[in-house]
Amino acid sequence: MKRIAFFDTKPYDKIWFDEYNNGRYEIVYFEGKLNRYTVGITAGFDGVCGFVNDDINADVINSLVENNVKILAMRSAGYSNVDLKAAKGRLPVVRVPAYSPYAVAEHAMGLLLTVNRKLARAVTRTRDFNFSIAGLMGVDLHGKTVGVIGTGTIGRVFIDICKGFGMKVIAYDPYPAQNIGVDYVPLTELFKQSDVISLHCPLTESSYHLLNKEAFELMKKGVFIVNTSRGALVDSDALLDALKSEKVRGAALDVYEEETDLFFEDMSGTIIKDDTLSLLISNPNVVLTSHQAFLTEEALEAIAKITLKNFDDFFAGNPLENEVKR
Ligand code: NAI
């Protein structure tokens, strides 16, 4: 029986993997993340299953190859944490390109509503029997312009949701889609025209800090920023400055550029050393969730099914439909 080492396991991962595995692989669940300290335990495994905050750099890839691991299956859509250059021709990397775009797009809209209508503060108040609504004013989203950066699977679902809200949608994507009923504009135009900017593109060398000081300078005063994609698409210090100057009215974040050692863990008894993160979290115009946009039953079920099929295809010698090519 083939053996799979499963990293960064949380209880919700096991539910569907155990159900759909149905005994065909020996899956060993490790709670730790895959990185240079933990890669040693992969000796004797045929496959490895990784997640978004594993640090799968060139050294880790080399060790996986030395340990005779034959395939790396990411149970995520994003793969910016994998050194594909090091893996090329030595270790096939597969992923789950789409599992539930609705999970992420709906969370993005949920975050936008939360920051705009100050829902987290409102609920905290009523829990305390404080029924004052002073300071909770938002804006109508109806009639506002939303700029969607990245019109792939998730971006398009988010566009449909925004249209349902009566928003005007403009978009930027280096590979525009046909017939999706949006006006594509250059990125600088999107920055200038949008009341809300939502990121749905991957993190690559060219998209690193796409929202930086210069980008914020171009934006309308009072813009909302939504990031459910990858933290490093946004320069967090530039975002803090833009919040301070009120250029940005609200930031709705599910990801953070230095999230790796923090997100998915209970750090409530720990002093957080990351001052930028502390300032973001304590800013009243920021809502931040811990990379949970994907976390719906439908998404987790699909992730398990597709990841196991990726392993099946590989071990059966079939073409790898979901292989990540550099
Ligand atoms: P996708 O691959 O279907 O679409 C990405 C789109 O971005 C493509 O149309 C591509 O042409 C475009 N793009 C590439 N580079 C760009 C750039 N520099 N500027 C603008 N557009 C660019 O990906 P999908 O499934 O829609 O996912 C989008 C992102 O969402 C992923 O890359 C991932 O980082 C993130 N994600 C976050 C999750 C969460 O739980 N927070 C869960 C799943 C995905």
C-alpha cells in the first residue's frame, strides 16, 4: 500500500480524507508544517500532501527527492510556497485548481460587508447590551464601482455576487476572459476608478506588492480593499499608512504576508512580535480572518476527492490533469 505523509493537519481535514480514502492509501497525518525541519520524516513515504503555509523551498524539494518521495500533492489552489524551479523534472507537483470558488468569493463579500457596515463592532456592542449605533455608519454598495483584479474562477464568482448587489464592475487581468460582461481596464485606471478593490489573482514575482505605496496614491479617497488571495499581494506597511491617511476607508483581509507561523494556530496566549500585524488587527477599519475563505463543507469535500484522484492518477501512470507547470 502506498504511504502518504499529510502535513499541517487540522481535525477538519481528516473528515473527508478518511471517508474518501476508504483504506486505499496509508495516510499518516502530521500536525506540523512541511519545512526544512520536518522534511526528514518523509523518508519511506511515496507521496506528500502539503498546504498553503508549508515552506517547500529548494532545500525541502531536494530532501523530498533524496527521500524517494515521488509526488507532492498540494491540497490548495495556490502554490506560491512551492519552489517549482527546484521541482521541475524531479518531483511532480499537483494541486486542486478549483474546489469551491463560491466559498472564497462569498467570504470576500462577507468581509466587505463586515468592514463596511462595522458588523463585528455592532455585534460586540449588542452582546454587551449596548444598543447605540453611533459610529457604525457605512455606505451603500449599490451603484459603487468594484475593481476586480484577476478574473479566474474565484474572481468571476465574486463579479456575479457584486452584480447582484447592483455594483458596476471593472476588471484587470493580463489574460482577459471573453464574454463575462465586465469592462477590462488598465491596472492604473482600475486603481483610479474603483470604490472597492478586490484581489483574486495569484502571487507571483510580478504580482508581489501589487498594492504598494504608488498604487494607494492613485486610488480614490475612501476606497475599500479586499484581499482573500495571498498576503504578499499587498504591502502591509503601505496599507497601514493608507488607512492612517484615510485614503483607505476599510481593509477586509483573509490573508497576511507574514501569516505562515501564525495563521491556523491558537496564538491567544502568546505575545505577537509582528507589530504590523498587531497594528492592522487593532485598527477599527480593518477586519482580518485567518485564511479561512476556503473553509466550507463543500470545499473541503472537493479538496479531499480531487487530491486523492491526483494521487490515483499518478500512481496509475495516468496523465496528471492538475499538474502545476512552472
Ligand atoms: P485562477 O487561476 O482561476 O485565476 C487567477 C486569475 O488571475 C487568472 O485569470 C489569471 O490570468 C489572473 N492573473 C494572473 N496574474 C495576474 C496579475 N498579475 N494581475 C491580475 N490578474 C492576474 O485562480 P482562482 O482559483 O480564481 O484563485 C485566485 C487566488 O485565490 C489564488 O491564486 C489563491 O491565491 C487564492 N485563494 C485563496 C483561498 C483562501 O482560502 N483565502 C482559497 C483559494 C484560493
